[in-house]
Amino acid sequence: MKIIEILTKIDRRIIYLILLIAVIVPLLFPSPEKVRVMPPVEKFYYAIDKIPEEKALIVDFDYAPQTAPELDPMGFAILRHAFKKRIKVLVLSLYVQPLGLARNALTQVVAEFNSAAQTNADSIIYGRDYVFLGWQVGPILAMLSMGESITNFYKVDYYGNKTDTLPLMKQIKNYNNVGLLASLSGSDIPKYWVMYAQNRFGLKVGAGVTAVSASEFYPYLQTGQFSGLMIGMRGAAEYEEMIEKNLNIKSRKKASESLPALTYAHLVMIIFIVIGNIGYFIKRRKK
Amino acid sequence: MKRTIPLFLVFIFGIMGIIPFIIPNPIVQGTDEFVRNNLLKILAAFALILGLGSLLKVHMDKIRRRRQNWGYSWVLIISFIITSIIGLFGGVAGTGILPTTIGSFSFDVWTIYFNVEVPLGSTMFALLAFFMASAAYRAFRARSTEATLLLASAFIVMLGVLPLGERISPHLPSFAQWIMEVPNVAGQRGILLGVALGALATALKIILGIERSWLGGGGE
């Protein structure tokens, strides 16, 4: 009787404490985990890698601080990949909230590259190599309007510059000049890119999503509507692995560093579920 | 008249929303672009103001009537006023119309964003892990065959996405991937098709004026 009591009635504070230790200890002593790269991330990587010189990559940062630990490393890794390959980048957010995170990622990655640059040609220059379009009202309006003219919809960029005066925007007029759109989102936004921008204008879309929402995006990957799919912390770690292996980018691998914490937290949950079920079965047999 | 005009506008703009997807005529496309880039942008800006007004009205009403947890409405209103003042006068990144910097501390939207919103948002989401662990321990039981299958697939997927899964068996990540790509997609596709057909039927009912509950007053 006593064992059943113990197994089925563990105080929630004990569960909280054990989970807290399982998360904090690996974060205090980070050691990046190596992961096997799965096909959805591999496809995403090569979709970006093969963007032709005359075309740009749009990175849509559409996640709030709540989901930033999972999605931020994806944004960083994609930007590093694009700048290393000298792919032209446009950054935007369809909602106001993620703007700060987008700005943060851009500022940090550009600084990383520019600190190692020797000449002007090596540097990542605003207006020439990338543009931060910022935010405009109406997410679906943005998706549809950019198919006709990006500068017509985003008349000014995030910093208040007129977009049609920026050298990069003279080459990138609409989706015809865009090789891929990477939608990093904690919500349904990647699906909307498929519905509005891909169906009507043929824009290629890749998605980076949170692990909890991943299951609903797989149908789009299977049909080929997504050119790649990155899922949660693990997906970001796989992308970090790819850019390190293929492009020799040696930067901090935030997702890979966080994987041990994620592993232990999941293990704790699995153990508690097993304990709960053992208690349940003993109780049922006794009845 | 109060109902006829909105119904007429919904019919016209509903049809105008569909036509550009199927007719690539330059006049149709041009009209669509004009509606989107001019009319809808202005409407969206008004909707934003309307939404903010409505939010404040609801919370003022809650305070006035002393409804449950009315104290939190004060938090919202005070935060709204402070953020608006800082945003209007301090600007986004300290570029506002008034000097709002004290020492190295800048009173602007980014200061609020990075020092209040980011930590608060992260904290709220982080708490979920603890509640989920406790709830999973209490409720995730193999009570039936369906529940057992759910439990087994959850374990496989959880372990499969972690580096640990690969150490248990090199086939585990691929098996987890298969669960997501085959049985999951089969179920998801059914749900997607159902939702899409439902949305289509509802949209048609609204455009044709059969469904009028959005006007207020039910289906009259």
C-alpha cells in the first residue's frame, strides 16, 4: 500500500525541483552535443545553399520571446550561412513583437562577420548585402504585395531609409528575385506563406518551427510545399552542425549547447510518467 | 440599411479577394493591388486603433464593475499608458522627440522590450515545462489500447529527437522521423482537409449573406 502511495502521489514540488536541477546543471556546464542531421534540415540547408547569386533569401522572424530559445539559434545559423555564402538577405517581421529579436540577430551576426573582415568587399554592408525591412501593418497584405513589388509595400526600411534608394533593393524587386523564404515562427505563419505567397507567386518556402507545433507542418514537407523544415532545438542544432561541417563556421552553438538540458528534462519527464504508470498498474491489479 | 450595406460590402470584397487568384488579367491584378496597398493598409491601421480602444474599454468596465481579478486590469492600463508615453516621446531606440536618457539608461521601446517583455515572456513559457512534467506524471496513464499507443509513440518521438535516442539505438531517430512523416501526416492531412472544407463553407456562407452572426444579433 505504501509503495503505491509513494508511486502515485509524488508531491509536485519534488517533480519541480528534480526538473529544475535537470535543466540548470547542464546549462551551467555547457558541452555541445553532436547530432545526426535528419533529411528535413538537410533539405533546408541545401535549399539556402543553392540560392543563385542574383537572388535573395528572405528571413521572416516571427516569434515572440517565449519561443526564442528554440527559434533564435535557427535565425542565427541561417544568417551565418547566408552571409558566409554571400547570399543577399532581406529580413522582416510580420508582427511587431519579433522585431527586437530580428534586430538582435542581425546586429550580432553582422558584427561577427565584420570583425573578421579585412576589406570592404569582405564586410557585410547594409543596403548592399542585406536590408532590414522591419514591419508593416497586415501580415497577409505583406505576403501578397511583395509578390508584385517589395519597395511598393515597404516604402521605408526599419531604419527609415527609402527602400528604393538602397542598392540591393534595385536588384530585388519581388518574389521573382527571391530564391527562398525562411519563415521562423512559433505560430501558423509558415502555412500562410504557402497559401498566399507560394500558391500565387511560386515562392519557395522553408520553415523553422517550435517542437510542440511540429506535427502540423509535416504534411507541407511531404508535398514539397516546404523546401525544408527545422524543428525546435534539435533542428537548430542540426543546422549548426551543417554550417560548421560544410562552411567551417566556428561560432557559439547555442542549440547544441542546450541539447543536454533538453535531454535530461525529457528523461525526467519519461521517468515520472513510467513511475506514475507503475503505480497505476499495481493499484489496478490490487483492485 | 444598417445590415444591407455591410452585407453588400462583404459580398463585393469577398468576391474581389477570390478573383485575383483565378484571373490573371492586368486590370483585375491592378485593382487587387490598389485595394491591398491602399485601402486595406488604412483599414488595418484603423482596426489597430479600434482594437486598442476596445481593449481599454473592456478593462475600464471590469474595474468599474469590480469584476473578478479587476486589479490586474489596472496593471494593464498603467503599463499601456507608460509604454505609450515612452514610445511616443522616447521613440523606438532613443530617437524620440524628447531627451529620454539618464546616464546609460535610455527610456525607449527597446529598453522596455529587452528588460520587461523578453524576461516576462521567457519566464511564462519556462513555467510550462514544470506544469507539463507534473501533469504528464498525473494524467499520462496507459488506461486503454489507444492511450498505450499514444504513450509508446510519445516515448519513441521524445527519445528519437534527443541525442540520447541515437545512443540507445541508431534506428530510433529514423523511427521517430517515420512516425512523424507517415502516421502523423495521415492524421494531420485528414484534419487539414476537414478544416479547409469547413473554412470554405463558412467563407461562402458569409460572402453570400447566409451566415450573419458577425453582424451581431445571431443568424437573423
